[in-house]
Amino acid sequence: MVEYAQLERPQDAVKIEPAKRPDTGRVVSLDVLRGTVMVLMLNEATQLPKVAQSFPHSWFWSAIAFNTDHVAWQGCSLHDLIQPAFSFLVGAALPF
């Protein structure tokens, strides 16, 4: 947010710049993926597949139930990608 300080004459207005944050060296995309993986891991405690059983005709709850539980044998859901994403994060963070 840029603010202006007004002096006696308008042509003497001084532009005040906000202080810049120092570069932390963090990769924001890795932080976002890390947060997403943590939320997906937390979904294990919510037991959403059991909640979805109360709404058998809802496409929304069937999609939530599928993606928050492991696939029985063949295939892949979002829940099955937690461990590979976590391993990817470990490998991607090694150079830092």
C-alpha cells in the first residue's frame, strides 16, 4: 500500500514505500504442497467415508468418500497419493 505525505505545496508530495520483507529462501510451492499433504493426512481422523454412508444418493459425498479412503485393490484415489507426495517433498527439500 503506497501512501503519500502532503507538504505545504502539492508538487512537494513525498511517496512513502512500505518496507520490503527479507528473502527467506523458502519455495512457496513446496510449502503449499506440504500444507495440502498435512490436510489430507488430517482427513484420516474425520472419517468422512463413514459420514458419506448417511448420504447414499449424493454424488458429492460419494466423491468425498472415494477420495478420502484407500482403493480396495486396483486404482488410485487422492488418499493413496499422500505417501508418494510426502516422499517427493522430502526429496525436493534436500537441496535446501
